[in-house]
Amino acid sequence: MADTEQADTEQLKNKVVDVLKTCFDPEIPVNIYDLGLIYGIDVTEDGGVKVTMTLTSPQCPVAGSLPPNVEAKVGLIEGVASSKVEVTWDPPWSPEKMTEAAKLQLNML
């Protein structure tokens, strides 16, 4: 991968992170990125984006709606040719995956 292609891919990944920080689990007032629900963001040279994420639990009431909403929001980013969200339960989410900012916001520090 050429340096400019790598820079473009990294820039697109940063845009994806910014968008993920606008997505919220409605039960928790912290964005899904800072909650630690995002396990991976893969960006291809042709603008394909795959987000690997989890939910706080398999019984999460938004399990059917949050991943498609994330996929749709990522798909609207300029430069994204396709978006896909894959939900995984391995490893299971735990509060340790949250950023310091999220823990502070939830009074967990």
C-alpha cells in the first residue's frame, strides 16, 4: 500500500471513529466507542469499512436496531464505498473496556 493510500485509509478510519462517537446505547449516556463496544475498524483501499462490535449483553434491547443504525451512519461518511457491521460476543463486553472518559462520565472512577 502506498503512503498516500495508507494516509487516506487512516483518515477514513478517523472519520469512522468520529461517527461512532455520535452513536449511543439508549440505556447508557455514553457513546458506543467510549463504552468499549467497538472491537475493530477495518478500512480497505477501495473505501470498504467493516466495524466489529459487541453489545453490553446478548439481551440488550437494541440488539436488533443498534448495529444496523451504526452500519447506516458509517455508510453515509464521504469516502465510504460500503459499510458492514459484524456483532461478536467474544470476548464479552465488560466495564473494563470503557475509556477513562466514559468511566468518569458514569461516576465509576
